[in-house]
Amino acid sequence: MQKSKLQFKIQNLTELTLIETIQALKEKQFSEEELNKAYLDRISTLNPELNIFLEVKKNTRGIPAAIKDIIVTKGIRTTAGSKILSNFIPPYNATVIDRLLEHGISVIGKTNCDEFAMGSSGENSAYGPTKNPWDPTKVPGGTSSGSAASVAGDMCVFSLGTDTGGSIRQPASFCGVVGLKPSYGRVSRYGTIAMASSFDQIGPITKCVDDARMVLEWTSGGDSYDANCQKEKEKFTLQPSRLQVGLKGLKVGVPKEYFGKGLDKGVEKIIKEAILKLEELGAEVVEITLPHTEYGVAAYYILVPSEISSNYARFDGIRFGHARDQFGSEPKRRIMLGIFALSSGFYDDYFAKAAKVRTLIKQDFERVFEKVDVIVGPVSPTVAWNLGEKIDDPLKMYLSDAYTIPASLAGIPGLSIPCGFADNLPVGLQILGKHMNDELVLNVGEIYEQATDWHLKKPDLRFKI
Ligand code: GLN
């Protein structure tokens, strides 16, 4: 009998996508024990060098997923990358974890992240930086650093991250994997340790777009523990891919503000090639303008610290965790900034103004989405930078999120998919859609993905194996 393509691939069991893994398990091509052992072997070989996992579970069954260590897991230590929570064993699961367990997923480990998801490089973790599997001298991006790196290094079938201002999309881009920040309100935030509650979203990091669609389907939908989460799950049922029709009839907007002087030339070239590909696939590409983009970073760094200063009052050292002196410098900086921005006398000049800018940015998108179906551009102005390069310059670090922050301010969905390499490092294409139109974003991503093979490229991990 002829062997199927899947059977050939199974020699590299850890390279299978989620959908392939489910199929192979159904066909009993290997057992759950073999699957978990294969991943655990890879983790024990690679983790000492890359510092991706903070906690690894032995003897797991089911399909192994890696979970950002800011999402609480019952009985499994959850630190949020902070010394404050170094002894915190949550007594409950986040909603997303319960939903994954219902689908036969197991938590193989908890992944390293910037402390309380504040940062862009993974270097703010109190447990040392994660390294990029493509080049261990580079950052993996942040703050879902370990979650993106674990997928890139085939150390899990998929992972979950969180995105407040780019923390799923940017590390996915730096690590050459797929990352989806769902629409705000699509996935319950219950059980994710909050950074800024009006921004935070949990989302999948996967080996292909179809997997991201499946994880979104599993994890999204109303939750009585998160009042902002959409109740009507059915209303947003994901559409099957429109692969047959390609991108004919689709209008793609390219914001000129995302191609300014901050954009690295190598990245620009790759993104422009990806846009040409979309045109080749039948899309109509038009230039658009999102005029308030330039104020995004400034507004974000008023609003987010303001929410942080309120949210972080819970870390009082009494109920759980250690004393407040265990906060690292980035949380301290943000708590102080937020208290300042909210204090009487400064509130109108800072918080109220930033909130108005947020509305203007939202309106920029709404106006544009009357004319186009999706927006595409770079995820990040650069590829992964050197470890240590920006750590002493918070402002430089903040500015690196200029292209991901606007979508976070507007609460719209954003996908990062691999679209090429610059300086031998992965580049991600960002696809943005209307609020709650995550399925279109995923479909466009999948059509692009199937017409190229960037998502199949793997880092050469011979430095260790
Ligand atoms: N880099 C941004 C910040 O530091 C975004 C982080 C995130 O999305 N969690 O806030």
C-alpha cells in the first residue's frame, strides 16, 4: 500500500501541525505517550540553551501545548515572569485552559515571558531572557517570548500567548511562526494575569494558520467570568477557508504610515514582495492612510500604565506572592507612570487626552474598513535584534511596537504570518481586520500561506542537537 504524505512526515513527529497530529493520533500512527515523549526529549535537549520553559510537566497525556506563564494553570506554578509570584500555585484554571483540556490538549509546560507581559524582547523576565531558536544571540521578541520560541523550535504542538500591544504578533514574527491576536472580546481573559484589561487578549501561536483557526474556535466564546467576552459564540462561527476562490474580490489596504523612515529596508522589501503576492492571488491592493498612527505609541504608554497602576494594587504581598520590592524595574516604571497620569491635576492632560487619541485611532480603522476588507503591513520595523541591544533604552523598546499598538488600541484582530527572511531572520506579515472579523483575517492568511512555503522553514538547531 502506498504511504500517505502524513506517514512520511511522521518520522519528524514534532514537526506535525495540530491538525496533522489529531489525524495521526486518530489513525493510531503513534500513541499519546510517544507524542509526549518526543516533545519532552526535544525540550530537555534545547531548553538549557534557549531558556524557553520555566516549568515542564512530566508524564503528560493528550496533545502537548505550551502556555505562557501569565495564564493561570491549576496546580502548576505560574510566575508571570516575576519574582513576586515565584511561589504562586494557582488554585484554578484560566477559562482557555479548561476549554483546551476539553479538547484533549495537555499543558506540557509554562513558557518564559517578560515580567507581567511588559516588554518587547523577553529580556524583562526575572528568570533570564529566552533566546531565539533561529539565532540564540538574538531576542525572540516579547512578551510571549517562550510561547513563540517553543513553536519555532518544535517543542510543543502549539502554544498560547497574550497580546496587549503586540506580544503575540511580534514574537511570532521574530520566530517565524503564526500568531493571532483575536478581536478584543473574542476570548475570555479570565485567568490571565492582567496587564491592561481593556487591551489584553489571549491567542494562539501555531505552525500554520489552520491550527490558529482551530485553537480560536476552541477557546473563544462567552464566559460568565469575563463580562467583556462576546456571548453569542454561534454568531461568529469560523468560515471554512475560501481557498478555491483565491483572493478575487478582496480589497487590501496598505497604510502608508507603516512604511515610514523607521522601517528597516530589508523588512520593507520582504513585505512589499508579500503584498505583490496577494495581488497575484487576485486581491486589489490600495494605499490607505491611518493618520493618527504616529500618536499610537504615546497614547498606549499613558493608557496601559494607567490601567497597570490600578490592576497592580492587588500585588500587596498579603494575599499571594512576595512583597512589592520584588517587582522588576519595568513594572515599577509603569506603576509610577500610571499613578502620575491618573493623578488629579494631570488626569486631563494625560489620561483623558490619550483616551481621545485612542478613539481617533479606532475611527481611523473604521473609516478605512468602509473601503477595504483587510489591512496588511509589517508586524515590526525590524527583524529580531541582538540580546542586550535595547534593554537599557525603554523608549527605543517602546517604539519597536509602532505597527502592532494601533490595532490593540482599536481592539481589532491581527495576524502575523511568516513571509520571508531579512538578514537570515524571519519576517512576519501583519493582517488586520474589522472587529470580530477574525475569520476573514485567518482566511486571507491561509490563502497566502498555501501559495508560499515560508511557514514550513525550520531553524537549524544543530548548535545543540
Ligand atoms: N511591548 C508592549 C508593552 O510593553 C506590548 C506588550 C504586550 O503586548 N503584552 O506593553
